[in-house]
Amino acid sequence: MDMFQIVLDELSARPVFWFLSIIMLVSGFMVVTLKNIFHSAIYLILCLFSVAGIFILLEAEFLAAAQVLIYVGAVAILMIFAIMLSTNVSGKKTMTTQNGLPVAIISAVFALGTIALVIMTKLNIVMRGSDGFISKGLWIGEKGQLPTENIMLIGKYLMTEYMLPFEVISVLLLASMIGAIALARNERS
Amino acid sequence: MVAEYLSVLVFIFAGIGIVLFTFLLSKLIRPHNPYPKKNANYECAEEPVGSSWFKFNNRFYIFALIFVIFDVEAIFLFPWAVAFGELGLYALIEMIIFILILFFGLFYAWRKGALKWV
């Protein structure tokens, strides 16, 4: 990597990070405030997309691809399906209550506190190995590796060191699939 | 590395820009004359029946659920495919086992008639 490339990376990363975070926060806010639940789902897709962008900034390209393929491509679509399948709630304003406000505040504070704690304890490790804004060098491999190398390493580790967890994943997926089918069949009958 | 994704960013902005531009342009040049038939949803020249906000058929849901499972399976194929050149036969057998276990799920769904459109 030549000098020009590094400078360009550092210059572009920061504004893009802010841009993505603003989109993420605004769309996340829209998800919980909008009255039309279908529009909320669309904003959720935008929010998940910007998370994928953040993953790319962190050079976790496989995670970004997984985010887009699984969360945007499957989970969000499943949510839209669920909205469209539910009783004529779509297109109408949803009822919102503020009964759970104290619980909501407590859980929000708890969640934020946990995230803050994780960041504060992890940041030292990240900063030590990195050269500034992005946590470079945290990955298993060498610094400044090619993006395909990251995916290659994941594949290699999945096939060798983490072979058993990898096979267990398929059993887990099998269990969830059979569970989903059984539940869906129960609903119908 | 991140700079390589600058083209993606440009692409996103260009995509948004082109849509906004065409909407704005058509708003400027078209005559304003709405009537019910014109405001109706375009459904490949078929006349739309009822509202587009209607309850979808429940049967779609099971297909969506099975799709999510196989989507997660597919994401594991990518690192495997990239690393395959270095690992060879061993990785192939592992992936065959992985897919076979999930194939049982598909077989189960098939036998239980979850894939049937009744």
C-alpha cells in the first residue's frame, strides 16, 4: 500500500463514519417513532445497511456481507412478511402506549451502560494495536492484509480449528428449521 | 482498503441523485391533471382490485422462514469457497457433512408437506 492510499483511507474514513452513524441513528429513531409499522420496517433496513457500512470501515468485510445478506436480505424481509401477514395492521396507524416508559428508560440506560463498559474496556486493546481511528491490527492475520485474505482466514479457521463448532452450526440451523416448521404447522391446524 | 469502497459510496449517491433528478424533472414538465384512473397503482397494465394494503397469504411465511435458514447456510459457503484452494478434499468432506445435516431439514419440510401449496 503506497502513502497516497493510506492518506486517502484516513481522510475518507472519518466523514464516512459520521455520515453512516447519523443515518443509523436517524433511521433507528424513525423505526421507534413512526406510526406506520411498515415504514418502520423500511427504516430498519436502512439502519441495518448503515451498520454494514460501519463494518466495512472496520475492514470486517465478511461481517458486512453477512449483515447485508442475512439481516437486510432475510431477517428484515421476514419482518415485512410478518407485517403483511398479520391482521390488517399494515397501512394503518399503530397504537402506541407509554405505559412501559419507566421500564423502557431502565432498559435503555442498562443497555447503553453495558455498551459503554464494553467500549471502555476494549478500547485500550484496540488502541494499543492500532494506528489511530480504525482498529487495524486486531485481526488474526498481519496488518494491512487484502480483504479476500480476511475471508480466507475465516474459511481456514472454520475448516480446521473451529471444525466442530462449524458442524454444530448446521445442527443448530436444522433444529431451528424443524422448530419453525412445527410451529407454523401448529398455527395452521 | 476503505478507499476502494469510495466507488460504492459514489454509486449510492448517484443512485439517489438520479431518482431525485428524474422525479424533479418529471414534476417540472408534466401537466398536473390527476384523476382516479391515473392515480391507480400500476400493475403491469392489469386493473388493480382493492387496496395494495391487504393481508398476505399465510403460506408465504413458512417459505420465508426456510429461506432464512438457507441464507445463513449460504453465508458459510463464501469463506469455505475462498479457502478451498488451500484446504482441498478435507474441506470438501466437511462442507458435504454441513450441507447434508441441513438437507435433513429440507427433507423433513418436504415430507411434512410444508413445501406444498395447499
